[in-house]
Amino acid sequence: MPGLEVRAARSHTRRSHGAFDAVEFHTTDDRHLLIRVPRSQAAETEQSADLVALRAMSPGIRSRLAFRVPTFVGQAPIDGTRGVVTELIPGAMLGADELTAHDRLAASVGLAVAAIHSLPTGFIADAGLPRQTAEQSRDAVVELVGRAADTGRLPAAILRRWEEATDDAALWRFRPTVVNGALTADSILVDGDTVSGVLGWAALAESDPARDLHWLLTSRGQAAESALGAYVGARNGGADSHLPQRALLYGELELARWLLHGVDAHDDAIIDDAVGLLDGLVESVHDRSSEPLSPETGPILAVGDVERLLDETPHDRLARERGGALLTDSYDVSEFERHAAGERPAPPMDATAPMPLDLSDWGDAAPLRPAEREPGADRAAAADRTASRPDGDQAEGAADAAASTDDQARRNAASS
């Protein structure tokens, strides 16, 4: 970066879980910049994909968003890899429950997601980024469910629930949109009650919009319905009626990913944790505290129905049993990512260490927060629903069967 003069610098972390070495710095021409150096091959691949996505987002595309997206500034070779410099976006990073704790911020989150999904899809094709049809989205889910079933650890009730969801053609009738593809609470920066920026664009694609919403659907914030309501309203009829069911399915499928990670890593503790979570999901399916995935009995995505959907999604029970939000807090995604990436442990940061350069004019740098994560997480079969019916329902079914038998007997007698 010719002419760059740095007047202040400090270590930087925003929940990257040790995947990058990062430093934010303040230049003499009053710019706040960020340089990140990947610590593993997986992190380097992610950084490269993120850079491709950022370059694909032209000024015209960015002008359609009410929040900021990182801007590439420069790069340099460092220790066999490269450091990439971007503009630093100010803002705080909050958990999913904090983002949906009150109406104004939650609505801003919903509007931000809707703005991404409303972008024109043409630039995705022009940049050679991934494009996935509705059928391909379903095929990917089928493949994941099959892999989880092959472990022999997936409960039969959950396998039936997921298979019924993938077999239901109505559930998969949607128009693909531009998606961030890896959107979670960790992706969002806020300034007061407004989303100020969105980070992490390595999975930018044209695909199922429900992929960006599963973390929001399972948050425990009191204003989560405001976020979904704002999203639906901003899409102006573009949100399909079965999007909530697919979002919930994607959340449940995070348990399948966690199980597969444990199996691949030969880690019995992770496997046991995943199995425990899946057993909790089985219980919620059997007692009908879990929202159905079937469009016939599930909610439709209208603003007036969003509050009912959020009220019926069973966050509290599993949260009490597992110590976290439904399907999302019970596994350690940072450990998951480090194992997959083969990363070395991140060195400890001394938050009290003096900065190497003058900070007299640092200004309002973005706040640094400790690493946290609310990772993401994933229908009851007809037999399960029958088994869980009240006795009155079963008696009514038995009476109907008896009546049918009597009618058949009378018809046989008449014919003879």
C-alpha cells in the first residue's frame, strides 16, 4: 500500500475463534483499516472466497444496502500466505438473543436480511459464484440426511421427520435469492438500534433464502417476531409461504452436521452431545412442542402469523435441558472449525498490553468483544403423531374403524 503511514495499531478479534491473526490500525490520513492473516489452509480458502465475493459486490450493488460491507484495500505476502487489508466497519457484535431483544434493533436485522435477499441475482452469475435451484437445495439436504443416517446414530423419528420434509414437494417451491449463505449473529455489526455492517461473505450465492434465517427463527429474543415481520414486509410478497419450515429444518440439520463432525473426528464426547441433542428433539416432536415441518399444519409466512410462529417454537424447554438456545448453543462451533481447519491454537491476547504506536488520536474505534458464538443447529411421522394423540382421538379412530367394518359386513350380507 504505497504511502501508507500507520499511527496506531492493536490486536483485533471479532469471534474468528483463532482462524486469523488480525490487527486494526489507524492511518495518518484518518482511515481505520483491518489486516487479517489466515492461520490455516481452511481459513485461507475462506478468505479467498470472501475476497471474490467482496469484489463481485460493485458500488451499484452496495448502494442497495443500508449497511456497510467490507471494502478491499490491499494485500501482501506474509509467511507463505497473504494478509488482506480491508476497511474496518465500526459497530458492536451481539448475540442472537441480544439482536432480537427489542423491536427497533430486531426490525433493523430483519430489514438487513431482506435487503440481501432482494439484490438482483445477475451479479452472482456474472462473478461465477455458486447458484443453486430449489431442487438442488433439496438434493443437498437429502444428501446430508443420508450421511447422518448412515452413522446409525440418527433417531428413527428424526429421520422420518426430515425425510418427510424433503419428500414434500410443496415445501421446496420457492424462488432462489441472493443469500449471504453463512449468516449468523456473528455476521452482524450494530450501531445503537441499527445494523451498521455485515461481515463474512465467503458463502455468497444464489440459493434458498431460508439458509440465512434459521438462527433468527430459533433465537430467544422477545422481539424476534419483529425481525421476521420486518423481513416479510420488506420482501413485499417475495417470501414464500413455507420459508419458516425450511428455516427450522436448516436449524435442526445443524445437529446432523455436529454428529457427522464427531464421527469424522472419532470424538465420543461430541457424538454423545449430538445424540443427546437429537434425543431432546425427538422428545419435543413426540409431545408436539416442536413446530411441525409439514406445510399443511405449519404456519404460513404472513406478518400476522409471525408472532404465533415464534410463540410456538419451543425454545425454553430444550434451553433449560441443554443450557442454551434451541438447537444452537449446545455444541462448540469454534472447536468444530479448528478441528476441520487443522489450526494451531491462537496465542493469548493481553488486553492490558500497551499499544505499540501512539493512540492519542485513535478516535471511536470499533469495540472489541471476547469471542462468543451462538452457532447454528435442525417432523413427526404419522405413526408418531398417532401415538401421541389424546385417548379421545384414538377412541374416535377406533369407532370409525368399527363403523367401517359393520358397513362392510352389511354389504356382504346383502350381496349374498
